[in-house]
Amino acid sequence: MNKLVARQRLVMTFTFFSMFFGAGNLIFPPFVGAQAGSATIPAAIGFIVSAVGLPILGVLAVTFAGGFDKLASRVSPKFALFPGVAIMLTIGPCFAIPRTATTSFEMMVAPFVPSSYGWLAQLIYSLVFFTLAFLFAQHPEKLSKVLGRFMGPLLLVLIAVLFIACLIHGIGTPANPMGDYSTNQIARGFLDGYQTMDLL
């Protein structure tokens, strides 16, 4: 097995980060903080376990097994097909793919479009979004370089700017936990972390 030099490890780290960082990672952490209020720390612990810890363990398990098919075929070769197809459908057309277009539309376009034309704007946006995604997906070797060298560092910078802005302009006293986070904050955080679908 070839050892990676420091620069290659850094690019791979940024590539993994930008691959895992999706719509759910953008939506759920602020939601957890807003709902959990003064109980944000236990909620964040639960969230981090399922949104960060378990996906890392999943990557390690698949890597050490030599691939997902080899890992799942330890149960049986026929079994390996079922979870593979189910996971691909879940992180593909059933949930994650529509969520990527919807989240970016809601954040970038929806505030500037009259509500009466919202459906048309979303349709046009989705067509353009998925056309560009399809074109980029035709060259996966270039995509991994772009993710690792440019998108990963850019995401980290934008997250840092957002975090600092929230610290400077945030509320002084955290509110009491509300909604689903009124009780059992660790468990609720764990469930919302799972909803990022990074483990899948």
C-alpha cells in the first residue's frame, strides 16, 4: 500500500469534507442550536456522534473490509445487493439529490422571487442545477480535484465567517429548549444527526 505525502493527505481530507458536507449539514446544526437553546451542548454531542463519528467509523469499516460489497457479503452475497441498492436510492434520487437542489434554491433564489412565481423559479432552477451536476459528474477525476483543492477550503472559510458572525451578532442569553428538543436533547440530536444521511 502506497503511503500518502502530507499534501495528498490534506487534499484527501478536504475532498472527504466537501463530499460529506451537504444540505443536511447546512440545515440541521443551526436548527439544533435554535431549538435546543440552553441545552445545545448535549444536543450537539448527540448530533456529532451520528453525523460525524458514525460516518467516520463507516468509512473505516468499508476501507478495512476492502469495499462495501465485501463487507456486506460477510452476511451473504445476496444480502450485499439489498442494502447497497437501498442506500444508493436513499442518498440518490429518493432523498439527498432533491434536497441538494431544494436547499440551495431556498437559500439563494427563493428570497428574491415573488411567491406567485416560486414554483416556476424552482422548476427552472432545478433543471439548470441538475444539468450542471450531470455535466460535472461526467468527469469524476476532475471533480475530486476541484472538491479537494477548491471547494473544501472555500466551504471551511464560509463556515468560519458564518460562525464568527453568529458569535458577534448572536443573542446574549440562550432560550429554553423548545419543540422536539424540550426533552431528551442527546437522543434528539442523535436522530437529527442521522438525518444528514452521512452515515448512509
